[in-house]
Amino acid sequence: MTSPNQIADPEIKLYEARKSVHPQRIDGNFRRLKWAIMIVTLAIYYITPWIRWDRGPYAPNQAVLVDLANRRFYMFGIEIWPHEFYYVAGMLVMAGIGLFLVTTAVGRAWCGYACPQTVWTDLFQHVDRFVDGDRNARMRMDKAPWTASKTAKRLFKWSIYLFIAFWTGGAWIMYFADAPTLTVDFWTGQAAFVAYATVAVLTATTFIFGGFMREQVCIYMCPWPRIQAAMMDEKSLQVTYKDWRGETRASVKKAESNPGEFGDCIDCNQCVAVCPTGIDIREGPQIGCITCALCIDACDRVMEQVGRPRGLIDYITADDAEAERAGEKTPPAWKNLVRVRIFIYFGVWAAIGLAMLFALGNRTRLDLAVQHDRNPVYVQLSNGDIRNTYTAKIRNMENRPREIDIAIDGLPGATVWEGGTTRPQAQTNLRVRVSPDSVARIQLFIVAPEAGAERDEFTMTVQGVDDEAPTDTEALFFERPKG
């Protein structure tokens, strides 16, 4: 047990200084998969704001746009209004359940391949190799004194970091305004201050997190690895070192001179050298393992070179690992994906997605909200009729102007007209024009005979002139003097 005096001793270090991680270049199936995912995800991120999508003359033509000024979210043919935020919530829930599904099936594959921190860290590590060389050259460069050559290389490399980080922040703001227009405004100094501030913050965070902190973000800052541990079970695929086969370690020469005494691991440390977080997978499961499986590529290559079976480090479940340890035959890896827990996650995920698609396909593009003006509640006209005033908000969610008919039903003898216009002799409905993709606020006067109950319920209906049936109704009350 450590005493208080020992803790106070300045010679005792409670925290170890970070050791720079310099992953070695490797080729293999998992490395090629990482290349493919990195290229696809970066292409989607940088290119998407520039894709055009024709929505007609009254709507923006950017395929994916978060229009904060007009409170709209566009994604290709889908347009989400503020009152439809539940669609966004549904997509977030689907993303969360999708992560649960992936983690349950294949472990921390999200962390290893598609997490933004992983993708940009991988990109920056390739920049390291381009400028400084592979692992050994970079390690020598780190230990070398700060000469003019080292300073020049560092400045050159950090300039590339900064360029990537700047375009990362710049691409982000393109999702919130028309990309070509904002680009011109940005470089001519006419963009809003928030655009410059956002780019500055994202440039700094990308530069620091991807260029310098790297694996520390995954190990110390990100809460997701801790959450994932609770989602994985003995049937989840994960990167595993088969210690029963690899131990005891010995060099090839020593193992050949003592057959049967040592395991397959020749202690070459290639699995450690290629790891982007610098861990030793042979020490067992640990939070620093992001399941990128590059150690599998490295180990398989070494096993081929020394004439031993591949798979010393493998993608395998805990159950299959125990079966293999006992000498039993293990099923193909894909069979671990056919189990109840995965079906439940997938079923919930698919059900939410199908429900959202159904709702999108059947939603109305016309919406009505009516509020009774309470001051005064009613007005009695000179002929004895009673007038109530209402404020109607008609939402036209189509990208074209529309003629809308407003009708009242259930109030015998009533007439309706728009505020600011002359009262008609007899009119049970009203036609108004609503601009595209907008909400029209209209004051409505409704007059009914004095005879009747103190409070009559009626309905107000809106219908587009070119619609086959009414699309929205609102139940209201008509107030008269108390008898």
C-alpha cells in the first residue's frame, strides 16, 4: 500500500508521459478495407455539399442542406420542417441502434473503420509516412535534435495537417448554406462571422485531435469504448490473440532447435508495430484496441513467411476461442451473426426505418393551425349576428405557390371572410394564395346568426384547389352571448 509520504514524494510519478505511436505500413485485407472506407467516407463528407438536386424554382438546389435561416432540412427528395423534427429524432435513434447492432455483431468495428477520429487520424498518419518515412524513420526523426532539416520537415508536415484541418472545417459550414455562394462570400470576406468562427474552431480541433492527440482521444476522452463493453458478449466477433497456440514465445531458430517446446509466436512485435493505438494485442482485450484488425494482417504475413498456419491473431468470438482452445471444431464466423440478439436489434432498427418511410410517403403537404382570438371573444353586429375572429396559419410544404380553399362545416348560416377585406353577402368558404414552402398567417372573420347555443363546435377545413380531398381540419368553437 502506498503511504501519504510516498504520494507526496516528487520522485514518484503517478502518470506516465505519452509515448508517440508510429504505426508501420502494412498491406492486407483489413488494411485495404480501411483504405476503402476512409476514401468513401472522406469523399462523402467533402463532396456531398456540392451535389445539386432540382426541387423547382422556389427551393434550394443543394442535395443536402441544413437551412437554419428558414428552419428546413433537405436531403435529396426529403424536406423536413421544424414541426417534423421527429424524423430527425428517428434517424438519430436508428443511428444509435445501428451502433448497438454493429457492436454486438462485430465488436468495435465502428471505432476501427468509420469513426471520424479514426478516419482523420489514419489520414494524418499517412501524411507522416509521406513526409518522414515509415516507422523506423519517424522514430529516428523524433529522437533527432532540432536541426534546420528537421524544422523544415516538421513545418511542412504541420502545414499539410493545417490544410486538411482547414478544409475539414470549411466543408462543414457548406452543409448550412448554398456551397458555391458561401465559398465566394467566405473568400471575399462577406460571410457571416459565425462561418469564420466555426471554421476556426473545427480547424483547431481537427489539427489537434487528428495531428497530435490521436489515440489519446480514443482511450481517454471518448466514452463510447466504455459503453461498447456492455454491449458485447461471448458471441461478438473481436480481434483475439490465441495465446494457447502462440505461447511460449521464441525465435524461429530457437523453436526449430527445440521442437514442440514453444508456440507459434516468434515475438517479432509486428502486431504492436502496426497498431494505430500502440497496444500489444497479446496482452488480451483492452480499451485501446479499436478492432481495426491491422495486427491480423501483420501476423498472417509473418506466419506465412515462417511457414506456420495463419490465424494466430484472428477475428473470433470468445465462445469459438474457447472451443478452439479445447480442440473442438468451430463454425464459420458468419454463423455468429445468426442469433436472436442481432435479429432483435435489426428488427427494431428496420421497424423504425420502415415506419419513418411510411410516414414520409403518407404525410400531407398542407397543414392548418387555428387560434380563436380572445379579445374580444365575440362581437355582436348591428343586425344581431355574432362575429368571432380567428388567426389561421396555413403551412404550404410544397415548392410551388398554391391556391387553398378554406371551408367551415357544422355552423348553419355562417359566412367567412379574410380580415382587411369587405364582408361578402354569403360565403361559406374562402380561397387564399399561399407562397411556396412557407406559412401564411391569415385573420379570419366568421359570422353566424345570433340564434344557437352559447358555444357551437364546428370544423374548419383546408384543401388545395388541385387536391382530390381535404387534407387537414381543425375543430373549433364559435362563441355567442350567454342567454
